Amino acid sequence: MSLISLHVVVAMQPFEYDHLTQLIYAGTCNDESFFEALRLLAVYHGCSSSAFMYADRTAPSTDVQFVYGPFSRPEVRSRYLDYASDDPAPRAMARLGIGEAAATDRLFSREVQAQSRFITEFYRPLGLEEALGGPVASGEGRVGIVAIHRGPERGPFEDDEIATFARLLPHFAQAINLRRTFFASEARNRTLAAALETASSGVMVFDPQGILVHANARARSILGRADGLALTRSGRLRAKDPEAEARLRSIANLPNGIRTTLILRAQRDHSLRPYILRLMSAAEPPVSHEDGRVIYVSDPDSPASDPAGTLEAALGLSKQAAALVAGLLAGGDLNDFATSAGVSRNTAKFHLQAAFAATGTARQVDLVTLAAGVVRDLGEPLGSSP
């Protein structure tokens, strides 16, 4: 009796089963662990091959396929495409319930196997005789199957082996669900990071120990100047202005779980306009010991831009009315607009009335307040106040 066949006679040991489950869950975010689980699944059953396939039409980025043994060879994978439509096992196994497993020698009669082009021309020439597998996902555009393949050097899969294999399938199913969540979280993080990169304010995120863990493009530009704010070698934020530094330290020393918002000015070198910082500590209760701090920095050196386009789109203004409101927002008046636009004061008043009508306001101060909020939330910074 070969070592492989002897191993098959002995049921999978508890430590082997536990090790497999640990690797399966580690595979949630580590492909190497998933592959190792698949390899050991074959080895513990005395098999020379194993495969795992998962496809999700609703989240294609989570699709995955791992193979161990003959199917891992490129030329075999290429040939498989010619026979895949004739492979009866995936369809039969997909019809099982999650946690159910079956062996192909029990699913298909000898006659059916003899007539299968896949089995006779592709599967058996690879040195494989029988597959044991079951589903780990099905329905709602999702399909997932785990299978191991034995060769002629060992006997057919027995009841206790099938039962042990079946007990592992819910772990694969749960790991796939966790993997979907992990990938979705990663996608959200990438989206949020991209949004932060384009923000006109500097955004810095610190861990509970006060170490910088993320800074957007504007924040990196501010820190790179080292003209008022800088990072220590350990990644902590420091202000050159002694008063601002003292207040930074005061919020850094607050216990986690206490929500604090602090606005402060950080003076800069060479009589430059100061940075304005908004510090937010922790989050709304309940909070965890892992909550950190977020600091928003208004950059007085960011280039000014014309908000007229934003106001036109957001408030439904004409180009002329949007230009007028942008001028008012910058501190101008009707005469300034009339002069710059080359129109009469009466025409400027007409555009002001049109802006009132479009925004539901009746006073210039209300119109400017509304426009300032729109530009703050949706537009580029006006750039300028000390």
C-alpha cells in the first residue's frame, strides 16, 4: 500500500482540520493563504489536484480562481477551455445546498462517464479519476465551487471523507462573504481617498497616538513648505507658532472618546497669511479605543478661481447673473460688475433681480450667504481671506 493510500485510510486529524479552517479565513484578504488551504485540502485527502472557483456578476472584482495540481499548468488551463462546456461536475455540484458535498462516481453512472467527452478525452488523460466537491455560493448572480481530484493511486471517496469535506464548505462560504466585504471596503477606501485628494483644503488623519496615517495632496503641499506646520520624524504634527503648538498639544492629550472641535490660527514665516486649522477629536459616541483625529487646514496659498461656473450650474443662474453673484461674493458691488461687464447699472440690477428669483432670496446679504455656502461645499476656494 502506498503512503498516499495509507493516508486516505486515516481520517483527517483534528489539528489538520483546524489548520485548514485558519488558512481559509486568512484567505479573506490573503491569496497565498487561500491557495495554501486549497493545497492542503488536496494533500490531507491524498489527492493530487484541487480547485476553487468563485464568480460574482454583481461584484466582478471579487472573482477568484485558485488551482493546485495539473490544472495549474498553463497548457492544461488552455486545453480545458475546449472541454469546459462538456464538464458535467460544476453544474451538478452547483445544484447542491451550501454545506453539501458529492463525489462524481456517485453523481454519474459509469455509462454517463464513458460517454462524457470531458472525462474520457481530458480528465482521465491528466491522471485523474474522480472529483469530490460542493458549492460555497449560489444565487443572486454568484457561483462558487470547491473540489478535490483523486487519481488511480487511491480508492474512491468514502462516506467519512465526504462528510469531513462537507463540514469545511460553510467555512469557505463564510470566507467568501468576508472577502466580498473586504473588497467592498477597499473599493470604498479608494473612492474616499480619491475624493480627499481633490479636496481644496488640506486633510490630515492621525491615529490615536497622534501619528499621521493619511494626508491628501493639499496637506502634503502644506507640510512640504515647512513654513508654519511640519511633521516630526515620528510623524506628529507640530506648529512653529508657540500658541498654536500649545493648543495642538492640548487636543492631542485628550482621552479618546471625547469629541472636540477646535479652530485655531497657525502663524507662518515671513508675515505670510496664517493657516486656519479645524481639529476634530474622536467621533460621536459610542467610540472605540482606535478612534483618531482629523485636522482640516485652510490653505491661503491655494490659487483663487472664478466660482461663476459653479453658481451657474448649482443655482440655475444665467451666465451674467452668475458672474454678478460671483463678484458680490468677492466683495464687489453692482457698480463694479457693471464696469467690468461693460453694461449699465440698470442691467446689473436686472441680473440681480433674476438671481433673487432663481434662488428664492430677496436681499443681497441672503443671496451672498447662499452663494458662499454653495461655493464652499461644491466649488473651488476663493482663495483669499486672512
